[in-house]
Amino acid sequence: MKSITFDTLDDRFVISIEKNLVAKDRLLQLLNDLRIELLADKVDFGSQLEELDETIKQQWWDQNKRRFIPESVL
């Protein structure tokens, strides 16, 4: 038997993996990551969220840049 097999049905993919090939916890984490990516693909945040992101980053930088750049350079 092959370590990993992949089949296609009418409405789904079927993947079979030998148990000794990967730890159960790692496989469950991989499936959870895939589920999160699929959910994220369905979300439409729009441009307002991107604008908010830029505003928050700019405010943080304005408040913290002196921690990273000496005053003499600014």
C-alpha cells in the first residue's frame, strides 16, 4: 500500500494516510489550518478594514519610533 493515497469522488476528495507517517495531533492541526483558510477566503473585509489597519500601524509607529531610532536621527 502507498503511504498516501488520493481519490476523487463526485463531491469530495478522499485522502488516506498511513498512521505511522504523521502524528494525529499534527494532522488535526493541518486540517484546522485548512478550515481556517477556507473560512478566511469567504470573508470580504473591504477597504475600510485595510484603512483601519494602516491607521493603527501608523499610530503605533508614531508612538514607538523613538524606541528604535535615536532622537538625533529623527
